[in-house]
Amino acid sequence: MIKFLSKGLLRDRSRSLFPVVIITITVTVVIFVLGFMRGMMNTMFLDTAVIISGYEKVVTRAYNDESQLLPNDLALVDIEPLLDQLHKLYPDYFWSPKISFAGLLDIPDENNETKSQGPVIAMGIDLLSPNSRQIELWNLENFLKSGRLPEKYNEVLISTKLANKLNVKVGQILTFIGTTMENAFTTYNFILVGTFDLMKGQIDRQMLLVDISGAQEALDMQGAASEILGFTNDLFYDDKSAVSIRNDYNNSFLDTSYMYSPMMLALRDSGQMGTMVDFSNSALIVIGGIFLIIVMVVLWNMGLMNGLRRHGEIGLRLAIGESKGQVYKSMIYEAIIVGFIGTIIGTVIGLSLTYYFQENGIDYTEAVQGMNTSSMVLPNIFYTQVTSDLYYIGFLPGLFATVLGTMLAGIAIYKREMSQLFKELES
């Protein structure tokens, strides 16, 4: 029967082509919209995590209490054993130390006298280790505007905004003026090797990036770090998993009586991110649910209209002796075939589009300029996200809704009377 019905659908394009096209377009849109919504939220979380908090963050209890002041005198010390412990306990994450510090940046002229000077927010991250993913996380190869990436511990990158403000060029010496881990006055000379633009509004207007070994050297923090950031290996943020890991670590290792005891914080514990994570989860469910209902109603109506359009054909089939059950079953089988074909094609196209924009992104630079805050970073490029449920979610509207509409339309078959059928045929 399936073979017979398939041949009939191929020969009668009015019963197959238009429904398949509609289902394909609908399933494609469903998959892409859901992938875009999830990817958009994950991109925003990732950008905030890279610059501010990580998906997980390990700091001392005292540092966390005063974190807005960047108190490196309360930083983690002897971090290598702690890093080894984290890698063993949570292999699904990769962990990287970071030092955040602030001070003045002094630009000397040819006579070694101050030419310009300005405040700087500096971040010491792992740029030089062979297995480090920090360059990938910061996307520095794409955001680099001039010069090159650091190759030595005393080489730095600064934002193009800061470079223009201080009137400094690649190759010049930059003198950092600040305080060490022990709160002693310090000056340290860095070499500017490149400038970058993160394209995230004003978030990088005073930013300097240096390898963590250079930051440790400048601040007398050998073997220490302000914090250790953790990211999932696939860079996809799962709030439930992050909270579970945070609770597991703190229950096992946090000593509330010792101010330098390491503690773990999840992304949601940073500033306003808890509210944002909860809102995004609820928004995805509500918006995704409403969208699915709308497209299911559309395809349901298509099934109903298709059944009504074939009113005369069904009457003729009944009049020549085909049973109501056979007609009803054949309509459902046809709906299954059309729905399945349209869903498969739509899934392939939808996943292809989603994967393409997962790799290339959609640029929203002008829309997010100036919207970033100290606790949340809005990305300038949103990436879609291919998740496992996108491989089958299209069957809900594409197959289920289509078949349901056909089943409801087919109920009318059982209300047709033979006397009425002959009157319809005579007319």
C-alpha cells in the first residue's frame, strides 16, 4: 500500500509538492529559530565568561568578598596543585589562571619623559602555553587590528581605543605603574606588540592583555593568580551542570573559617548573571513553545484544508465501493509520507543553516554598541548553536501536526451517507 500511495503522490503534485514545500519551510524555520535562540544566549554567556567570570571560577573567600577592588593581596597562591586537582575532578572542563589588575600606563617620549598617561585595566591570561585556548576564547586572531600576538612574557596587547587615547604605536615601551601583591609600589616596562578591538562597545576602552607570566613578574605574584576560570570543553554553558559542580566543590573543599580557602562560583553568581540565566531559560521555553504551537497550528490547518479540498475525490472513492476505513487509512498514510519527507528535507536544510551560522555568526555590532555593563557583556556577533534536540524537534510540527490535521479532517468521511454521495455525483 505504501508503494502504491507513494506513486500516487508523485503523479499528483497537488497532493504532494505544495504540502512538502510548506512542511520543509516550516521545519527549517523552527530548527533555525530554536538554534539561533540557544546560540544567542550561549554566545552572550560565553563572552561574559571570557572577560569576567568563566563558566566556573575559583577564588579565595576573601577575594570574592572584595572582588570589585581587584585585591590581589587576597589572591590564590601556589596554583599548580589546585589546577591539577581541578583537571582531575572535572575533566569536562578546562581550567586557566587569570590575574586582573589596574593602574596607570605611562608612555615615554624620546627623552624618556612622560608623553601621555592614562588608567588601564589589565588582564594576565595564559597566552603562551602550547595547550592554552585563551587566544581561541578571546578570538584575538580575528580581533587583532595591528601588530602581532605576544610571543614573550613582557609583550602586551592594548585596545585600539586606549592606543588612540594615549597616542601610542606598536613597538613602543609602555610603563605600568601600580602595586604588587604585597601592596608595594611598582613600575614595569612592557613592549607593545599589537592592538585589538573586541567590538563590544566600551568594555575594552582601557584594556591591556598580557601573558600571565608577565603579570606575575610585574606584580611579584609568582605562582599566584587572582582567579582560576573554568570552561566546558565544547564551550556550551549548562547552568544545571555548572551549579552542580559548584556545590560539589564547595561542599568538599570550602573552609568557611579560613579567609584564604578556595571557593567555586558559577556563572550565575557573577553580578546580574543569575537573573539573566533564569530569564533566558524561561524565555527560551516560552518563546520556543509559542513558536512551536503557531507552526503546528499552521500545519494542522493545512492538513484540514487538504482534506476538505479532496471532498469530491473521497466521495467518488466511497461511491465506487471503497470502504470508509480504507479511505481514512490511505489519507493518514499519505500524510505520514508527505510529513516525513518534508520533515527530513527541512531538518537537513535547517541544520545546515544553523551549522553555517554557528561557524560564521551574524553581526550585530551596531545594535550592541554601548549596551555592555561591568557584569554582563553583550556580543557583537551572535552564533547559532546546533544541539542534539534539533535533530528530531522538526518531527513535532512536520509530522505530528500534519497527520493530526489530516486525521481530524478525515473524521468527516464517516459522516458521509451513500444517498448523499449519489446526489453529489449527479451534480
